[in-house]
Amino acid sequence: MTVHIGAEKGEIAETVLLPGDPYRARWAAETFLENPKLVNEVRGMLGFTGTWRGHPVTIQGSGMGMPSLSIYVNELIRDYGAKTLIRIGSCGAMQEAVAVRDVVLAMTASTLSTPSRGIFRELNFAPCADWSLLSAAARAAESRAVKTHVGGIYSSDVFYDERPDLNEQMERHGILAVEMEAAELYTLAARYGCRALAVLTVSDHLKTHEALPSDQREKSFGDMVEIALEAAFSE
Ligand code: HPA
């Protein structure tokens, strides 16, 4: 047990999928894992461990935003020995060419700040995905009908953003989408020698203001979970 995770040692797999939403953790575990078992419910942040094609997998909610994700990822890596961590979540598209329902594989994650900011001081550290996971996820996505983009994203501290000028600069520089967790996940993975990736489904569009209706979310989110699982266990 840790401060925020009630699982016993050994109940968390080396491969962990991290949706922000604990209910999505339950849905993904019940839909994609064999014999999913509830291993954490501290603060309602549900975590499940089961197997996928015989491989042990944990699906643990991370909460919203980098401070919340940072707590879970620190404990998963340092106390439970997690080695491969893949965020599965939603994002808002920032480019015309990226549409609602598309998948975005985050090669890099720009930020204004992360909970790790204090370590780096004047250095602008560049959080990036693990190449083996990123390339395997791109291959897994190719064999599906879902349109997939690979590139830089923005990890924001705010959902209700008051800096349209900053979004403009990011659009100019090719940032594909915005979410709120990947940069800290990538930074922690780099620090502890783990593999990390963010596989994201576009749930809304910052330019067109289109949003994925809730009844269509499951199918799109399902593609993302399967891409993440195939990437985690590809040769
Ligand atoms: N902003 C930040 N995070 C998000 C968004 C957004 O528009 N959509 C999904 N996650």
C-alpha cells in the first residue's frame, strides 16, 4: 500500500494503462482484460489488474491534470515497479487536419510547467515518448480504420484557457492537440528509466468547436485502448 494506492505489492503489473477517468479504467478493464480484479479504490481512483493475451496489465485512473497524474505515476514506478506506462485519454485538436475521433500519438509534450519544473530551473527539458512504444503504436494504428497523427502535443494546466495568443503560437508550430497530463508522465518515465507514451482520442476541436457525442465515445476510446495494448506487448 502507498499513500494513494491501496493495492498490495505484486497486485500491480509492470505494464500500466492510465486513463484520467476512473470509470473509464473500469470500462477498459472489463472490456479488454481477462479476469480484471479491482486493486485500488482509494479516493475512488479505481485501478484494475488482469491479463491481455496472457500478459499482466493494470489499468489505473490518474485523475485530471499533471499534479494528480504525478502522484499516481510516482507511486506506480517507485513503490510498485511499473516499467511501461501508457496514458489513454482525450485531447482537443488544434489543427484543421486533425478531426474529432482521430487518434493522436504524442511524440513530444510541450508545457508551460509541470510538477517537475523545479528540478530543471532554467532548462527547458523536452519531454518525449519512448521510441519503441511510439513506433509500435504507429504500426498498431495502421492496421485499423482510425486516422492517426504522430507529433507534438501541448500539456496544459488549465482546461478553461485564457491564453488564445499562446494557442496561436502552438498552432503555428504544428502542435496537434492539447491535453493535461502527458508532459509529466514523460518526464517521470525519463527520470526513472521507464517507457511511456500517450495515446489520445480527439474528443473536441478547438477551431471548429465540434465535440464527440457521448454515445460515440466508446468506439473511439476502444481503438485507443487496443493500440496501447498492442504497443505495450509488440516485439
Ligand atoms: N483542453 C485541455 N484538455 C483537454 C481538452 C481541451 O480542450 N480536450 C480534452 N482534453
